[in-house]
Amino acid sequence: MPELPEVEVTRQSFADRIAGARVLALHMGKPLRWPLGLEPTELVGRQVTQVRRRGKYLLIDLDQGLLLVHLGMSGSLNFDQQQGPRGPHDHMDLETTRGVLRLHDPRRFGAVVWAPSEFSAPAQKLLGHLGVEPLADSFDLHVFCAELKQKKAPIKQVLLAGQVVVGVGNIYASEALFLSGIRPSVKAAQLSKPRVAKLHTAIREVLARAVAKGGSSLRDFVSAEGKNGYFQLEASVYGRTGQPCRRCATPIKQIMQGQRSTFFCPVCQKY
């Protein structure tokens, strides 16, 4: 699944190029996770003002309303002057005066939803439960520590839930926990403030590095320019079951948490 770094890389790869464009047409393919929320023809003539990100959602701001785009499990966006004929897995073409934004989503878990504003009911249904942005100044250590103290679940599960801090998905949760020396199965409430401080720093460091590397292309992720990401090549634990830890040479272990694979070093992450 594209996680926060992949979504941010996608945003950066087309935001400047589409800003200021006028919508010429919107073509929707097979139904996605949620309905669009209006007739596609109603968007014709509206202007794209900017593209933002909230968690794993892309917010395409228009001069009237906005489109919320989620890439689902296997989706990707491509923005180009022209696109070829739509294939069976191409479910949105947003034609503009500056190019065509296409959503390719083989599994159709993605979404394109129109909302009159970010604070309207359709948008808040998707965004209202999301935690703080980890790369923003609002990701405050003291608040983070206080909220974790209220959570009895394992720290990995708390990070994945996205209610305390948003966008720390499976890959980057495993990596941040390794970097901070925390075992994924320890309960969040049991973490001391110094250990939470290490995790706070590690989350920001891992996500920022992943964005700089273009995200992770584990399966079919590419940016809106068709470029692969390379963070997976330097992962410390994720996907490295049985391989030696890059720090202590102990074989990396894999466990299941909430039906998701978790990777950790049993020596470097003792507690």
C-alpha cells in the first residue's frame, strides 16, 4: 500500500505542474470505494489552485470545492500532457488545460471524492479521525507522549491506527521502531518519556528520508512522473526476515501483528 512518503512523493511530482489548470473533463471508470459525490460534468471549468496532502489523502483544491484522492492498496497517479487509451484498471482521467491526471488502480481500493470544502461532512468523514501530521511542527513530543500513555495496545498497532500520528504505515513503523530501539510488541503506555522522545525523532527521520529517496517501490509504486522509489534498498528491518541486522548481525525476525507482518531485531530492540 502506498504510505505517507509515497503519497507525498506523488504530490510533489505533479502539484506544481497542475496548479492553475482549468478542468476540461472528468472521466470515471469502474466504481471505486466511494462515489464521486457529484456529476463529473459539474467540475468542467473549475480551476486547480493547489495540491495538498493529509495523511494518505491527496487534496486537489479547486476554486470551488476539492477532490480527495486515495491510492488504496495498489493505486498510482500519472500526470502527463497526453495519456494513451484508458485500460481496464484506469479509473479516473482528470483532463485539464495543463495535462491529464490518471488514476491507475488494479484492485480498486482507491477513491476519488468531491467535497464542497475540507470541513464539510464528506471530507470530514474521511479526514476527521486522522492524527497529527508527523512531518509538521504540530507533531509535539509532549502531546505524543501523553497520548501514548492512554494506549494499552502494542506500540506498532498504535502507530498503524493513525489516530495519534497519521501516515506511519507498516514499512515506516517497523523502521522507526528499529531506529529507536523499541520492540514492536511493547505496549504504548509502558514507554518512558525518553524512549518516546527517541521514537518521535525516529518517525520524523525515517519519513523524511523516505520522501527524499522517492518512497518505496516494493511492488508497482511509481510517482506521477513514472519514477520508482529507492528507500526499500536501505531498509534496516522491513522485508529482511532471516537476514543479518545491519547493526549487530543478528537475524531479523518476523511476526504477525493485526494481520500485518512486523520485522525487528531481537537484540537491538530488546524492550
